[in-house]
Amino acid sequence: MGRTSRKRSKLANRAIAASAALILGGGGLLAVNSYASAGQGWWPSGHGKQNKIRAAAGQQVSTIDCPDVGDSLEVVPDDQRFAVDRQLATLDNQITAAYQRFAQNRQRVVADRRYGENQILAPLRNERLVIIQRIVALIDRSAERPKGLEKMAPCTLRADDNGGGQNGNNQNGGGQNGNDQNDNNQNDGGQNGNDQNDNNQNGAGQAGNGPVAGDFVQIENVQPNVREPRNRRGASRGTFTTECGVNANGKFNPDNIIVAPGVANGAHHMHDYVGNQANDAFASDDDLAAGDTTCRNQGDRSSYYWPVLRLQNGQQEADANEDGGGNDQNVGEIQTPSEVTLTFVGNPRSKVTAMPRLLRIITGDAKAFVNGDANANASWSCTGFENRQLKDKYPICPEGSSVVRTFKFQSCWDGQNIDSANHRTHVAFADGSGRCPNGFRAIPQLVQRIVYDVPAPDFNSGNPVVFAVDSFPEQLHKPITDHGDFVNVFDERLMRTVVKCINGGRSCR
């Protein structure tokens, strides 16, 4: 198919955090995978959580696995939130530095377990303990002292289950997100690259840390798995579409104003931005409210952002020696989407209420490879095949078909908060029928659809060109780490219009 890519030239220079995961069990190396529901996404909820732990005998140790302290925080006082977020960013920095030490000494770690424990894991544990104790002290100033956080200091070494020489078996192929219908895809992860032996530079990608052949699957080998809830009486059937472009002007930075405000390079990977042009780590609410927007309707100054997609084609990007780019092992040519669609939809069983101004929503988990998929919400597919969605595989699309990333954001709000301690619990997914949890109310659901014209990787070649999302270095560019971020900066008048359109069953722009 005719595929093109556009080179970016303006990339922001920033610096600070990242996260990773390592585990050494008492009986040897362990590889840990958790599968759980992301709630209201492309897959049905309630399939249960499966923990898969197996010995990593014969596997190459690939990354560091550290417990996610931020995700476990239930209460952070408002007056300490900024300080706590900065300390959490420091934890990410520590993991990034430890992963880099690990990557530089990988063979020695594999050959001598004690070296990994003494030279990488022990120092990292001690560094993390200091920061975790600071977080505990900060919270203790204004709220009940959190218990048990210090137990999260130790990290472990683990193998990549899809890694070099493992033939991409990926236990249940593509994970179909635990879809009860298609987990018997027998080797979805390898039907396209199984037995290819991950020959793209030992399965490690251009940067040496992913993706691998086992991270890809032919979309034609995936069974249809999308189930939409049935509309009931009282449903809000309308839609509102906002047109904000494809980031053709090239606004990038490796910040994350939601998770790491005030911290440069808080994401350790580069983000595409459409909508609000003032978004960086240091933007205040007033900055966002006054920021320019790429949205056609100037009443929408919201910020929509996601990790860039790169083509690992040997071409250096402008950030090859910068934080968020090459310094964080994100390499290759950034791809401009051929299409970005931002649509707000209703609820299948009730009317929706207005989103509060400056509401923050994160969907998906940038650290899902080591955290497990409890918060993962990645959806990969191909045009013409969007009734087949992948969670932990990149799709190999047939000739004439393009790669599609889709994010269905949380559609229930607690009615009080625009953010929360772990940036998640103030919003929630509806259940499979569209019902919000008790105490939550339905809001317009943002559905992001991003299309790319990128070539399909050929794993029969000696050096296939692969595509991958930017990630924290230790997340190995896994597709399951894909995520999207949204800050609502609609003016009140336009938000009322959005709600009226959706509740009235109309399609508006």
C-alpha cells in the first residue's frame, strides 16, 4: 500500500522521570503476567483476573519490575499533591536509571544473579525507600499516615514473555483482553511471526529494548471480538465530534501535566498533542484556559495527548539525543497520523451530565507491561477490521489497510473531583450494560480514533522495519502500554451544547 511518513522537526527538550520492573524470586528468575478487565472498553468486563507466573528458565532477563507506588495511593491531601507527584516522578527517574544500568550490563546480570541483586536491585531498593518515606511523611502532614508503602521499595528482574527466541507464543495470543471468545486463538502472537525467532536485532528493536516479533499478529488471524452494549430506554444516543487536527504543526514534549506536574520529562516518552497548545509540565489551569487551540470550534481548548508512534526505520529523529527520545530509548521516525477523530458519545441506559471544567482523565496504563493489565485499555486494529481489537499485540495489517489506535475513555464521574490521588478513582468505566458505579454519574464518553499509514513489518526479512509506541524504557515498547490523556477545557456554553446534542440523539460538530 502507498505508505508515507512525515519527519518532525520541532521537539521540546525536557528532563526527569520513568518507571520499570525487575524481580528475582527466591527460587530464581520469575516472569509475571496479570490479566484483568479494563472495564468499559472494547472487551466485556467480568472475565476475572488470571495470574500467570512461570519460571523464566531459558529466557533472557529483559527488564526491571517495580511496584507502582502512585497507583496504590488512595488519599493525597490537596495541599501535598504537587509535592507527592514530584516524588513519584523521582521514583520513575530511579527506575529509568536502574534500567539503563541493567541494559548496559545485561549479559553480566544473566551470568551472575548476585551481580544483578547487589549492583542493581539493592541500590534501587535503598533509593526507592528514601523517596517512599518522603511520600509517607508528606501525606502524614495533612491526612492519615499511609501504611505499607515501604514494602513496595524492592524491585525484581523479569523476562519478556515475547522476547528473543521465545517464538512469540504469548500465552493466549494477543490476549484478546481475556475475551472468553478468542483466547483460543492458539498462538495469535505468533501466527504472524511465530517461529521467526525474533530476528529483528535479536528481537530487541532498533533501540535494543523492543518491540519483538512476538508483539505482532496478523489482524486477519484475530476473531471478531467487539461487543457493544444494547441501548435501553432512556439511552443518550447522540454524538458530538470535535475536529482538532492531527498535530501537523508538530507539538511534542515528554511531559505529563496530569501525572507529573512541574516535572520536565515526566513521561520519559514523547507525546503528540492536539487541541490546547499551552500544555507542558509547567502549565497552570489559567495557562490552559488562555491557550491557543487547534480545534476548529474555538470553544474547545481541551488538551488531547497520547504517546507518539515511531517507525524504527534507521532514521534519526530530531530528539535522537534528547530526553523523551533517544535518551530514553525511544528511537525512529515519528509518524504523523493520517486521521484523528475525537467523538463524545452517550450512555446506553441513561442521559449524560456535563463534564466539569478542567476534569483530568487518563485511560490505559503506561506501565501495563510490568503492572499487569488491570488498568490497561489499549485497542489496536486495522481499517476494515475494527470489529477485531487487540490489547497486547500490534496488528499486521493487509495491503491497503492502515493501523488504528482507539481509546474509549472512562464515562462515569464521581460528581465531585476533577482529579484524584492516583489520577484514576474520580472517574470509572461503566459496566457491560452501561451502568455507572454507585455514586457516579454518566458523562459524555470521549472516543479517540487515530489512524496511521505505516508499512507492515516483514519478519521473514533479516532486518524488519517495525513500528512502536513510545514508552518508559523498561516497558519495552509493548503495545499494552498504550494510553491516552485528556484535560477538559470546553467553555461552559459549548459543554452544554455537547450534552444537549448527546441527550437529544443528534449528531453535532
